[in-house]
Amino acid sequence: MINTFSETHRCLRCKVPMCQKGCPISTNIPGVITALEQNSLETAGQILFDNNPLSLVCSLVCNHEKQCEGHCVLNHKGVPIQFGEIEHYISDAYFDKMPVIKEERNHKKVAIIGSGPAGITISAILTKRGYDVTIFEAKSDLGGVLRYGIPEFRLPKRILDRYHKKLLSIGVKIRFNTTIGGALKIDDLFRDGYKSIFVGTGTWRPKSLGIKGESLGNVNFAIDYLASPETFSLGQRLLIIGVGNAAMDVARTALRHGVQHVYMTSLTDEITASEKEVDSARLEGAQLLYYKIPVEIDDTGVIFKDANTGELEHIDSDSVIVSISQDPKDKLVSTTSGLKANDKGLLETDAEGHTTLPGIFAAGDVVMGAKTVVEAVNQAKQVADHMDAYMKSLEA
Ligand SMILES: Cc1cc2nc3c(=O)[nH]c(=O)nc-3n(C[C@H](O)[C@H](O)[C@H](O)COP(=O)(O)OP(=O)(O)OC[C@H]3O[C@@H](n4cnc5c(N)ncnc54)[C@H](O)[C@@H]3O)c2cc1C
């Protein structure tokens, strides 16, 4: 844990703040540091949350080493300003006392489908602008991947509970266990007076390997496991196919749930996960195996082809987890005539977030594919402005 105050004194006050340039949502880092030096938690907190309603989450889960901290000029001399820790300190201290200034209610209803980072962002912004916001969430709790993907040891669920409480306190209505495209469809929402609909449904269909054995009882997909790891019995030896950030989360979670040996396989010698996550997974006991092309899964492990030599090898394991990313489910597209998606299932939108149907907007992973929290927030923030403009244009 760093001393936040001495950390701010190390900042060089660059004329062109590279840290801000490196942040996908352009956080005003110099402004935050100045406010902190002037002892104003309120100003620092306001700068953070006005720009990024998910600041408290991003302070923990952003890839700072590639973003703000990775761009800090102090990297040339040694250690960059640890802005992630500064942001966490401020956003944590300020979140519960943050005043929410709302414009006068305009009595226009907006439906938000999905309560992940994109849905939370739009809900917060449009509520402040006077709209009546209702979130429809398929799962039983708030947060999307933040709650059902990222493990507790990286992002404590109590932070999401605080967001839940905050949304309720500003007047957002939330319907959990409600999948739009099931009993209720998008057309029903328009029928019931919602002026505009936001789709932030993410990517929840695991990509499959398409090889023999993938449906066996010893095989699972990463996001299914991470949603409730305590309900799985993986045995002593686990093989994870994939080396992205989700795979690192699976490895670290499984090791915390008593699995003794965890192996992760890559098709090449490259690892897509961030350095920090890989270092942690290794330190905690996971081993990485390179140039392994999975060919077939059986009850006792996986047959791999060596990408260099072409030789076949059986690696024993009690269970296998496939972690090679996700695509969107097609529930909304298949139940809403005229709502178009591309061949990967990603919703078609223009630069302002309009889908192929009037009044329906989308942002986040369901548009961009599996990306990051800060990118979902950044896109949603811009789409909120266009939804606002669209609803105002209806009056004209
Ligand atoms: C295991 C894992 C770890 C990750 N770690 C990080 C990380 O450390 N840092 C980072 O920046 N990013 C990380 N990411 C990526 C990041 O979490 C996503 O990019 C982000 O959550 C996308 O936000 P979203 O709002 O678009 O979608 P989601 O978070 O997927 O939320 C979508 C929500 O919509 C709901 N929904 C879906 N369909 C319907 C429907 N028809 N009706 C009602 N509700 C519906 C879902 O239940 C879900 O709650 C990780 C992803 C995974 C899978």
C-alpha cells in the first residue's frame, strides 16, 4: 500500500500529461492530483466520477500498467505514479457521500437491458438528466461480468453492492431475473411507454473449440465456472485451454478452491493476459504450457498436437476448462424483427450507438466484442448523450 499523499508529490506536472493520454477514458489525472494536494476530496472525487461513474471499479480492474501508469514519464527513471491506488483511495472514500444532483424529472421512461458497466453508466447519467430509468437484468444481482466473472479477490462484491444501493437511492428501478427476449420482448417495452431502449447485454456465449469431447462431464467453460466456482468439483488436476485474463481468473480461483495442479495451454508462445495477472497466476502455482493445439478431449484429459513438431501428446487431468473468449447470445436479435447483428452476433450500430431500429441504442461488449470495463463505460457515456438527444428530438 503506497502513501497516497507522498505519491502525489512525486508527480512532475508534465505540460502534456501522458498519463491522461494513456487512459481510455481520459481521466483528468493532473486535476485529481492537484485537488488532493489542496486537500479537497470533494473536488478530486467529482473529477473522477463526473468523468467515469465506474471510477471505483476501474481503480481496481483497469490494466494500469498499460494505461495511465504505463504512459507516465517517470517510467524512464524508475517507478511511475501509482495512479490506480490514488484513484482507489479517492473513489472509495468519496463514493458513499457523493451528492447526486438531478435535473427536474421529465417523466420519460428509459429501459436499460443489462446491468454491467455499460448499463450502470447509462443508468447513472440518464437518471441525473431527469429520466425514469428501469434496468432489466437476467441475473439475480447487479454488475454483469463485474459480479459473475471477475473473482472476489480482485473486485470485492461489496463494491457492487454499494453501486446497487446508490442506483436505488437515486431512483433507478431494477428488475432482476428478467431476461428480455423471454417472456418480455423489446416490443413490449415500447408498448409500455419506454421512449428509448439501451442494450448492454455483453458477451455471454462461450466460444467453443469445436473438437470431439467438448460436451463431456469433465469439461466446462470459463464464464460458467467463474459465475459460481463453489458449485464445481474439478478434482486435483485442472487443464485450462486459453491464456487470456479470464483464464488467469479461472486458474487463481481454482487454486483457491483446492485444485492442486493447474496447467494453462497456449497455441503459441504468446500470452494475451496482462503481465500482472500472469505473474500472479504463476506465483500462486499455475503452470503455462506453450505450442499446444487441443485436438480431442476425453474422460482423463486432453490430446494436444505440438504446434512445432506435430507430435500428439495426452495430458492427464481430472477436469478441463475452455477459456477462449465469448460472443453475444442471440436472444434479443432473434426476438426483435429488424435488430441486426454481424456474423459474430455483435449488434450493428453507428458511431452514435443507434442500432438498426429507431430508439434502440447499444454499447459495451455486445457491440465491440469482449473488451474491457473502461472501454464499455467510455462508449456508454457517449451513447447516453445520443439517447438524450434522441428523446429530446421526439418532443420537437
Ligand atoms: C472473467 C473475466 C475477467 C475480466 N476481467 C477484466 C478486468 O480485470 N478488467 C477489465 O477492464 N475488464 C475485464 N473483463 C472484461 C469486462 O468485464 C467487460 O468488458 C465488461 O464487463 C463489459 O461490460 P458490459 O456492460 O458491456 O457487459 P457485461 O458486463 O457482460 O454485462 C451485461 C449484462 O447484461 C445481462 N444480460 C444479457 N442478456 C440479457 C437479456 N436478454 N436481458 C436482460 N439482461 C441481459 C447480463 O446478465 C449481464 O449482467 C473481464 C471479462 C471476463 C469474462
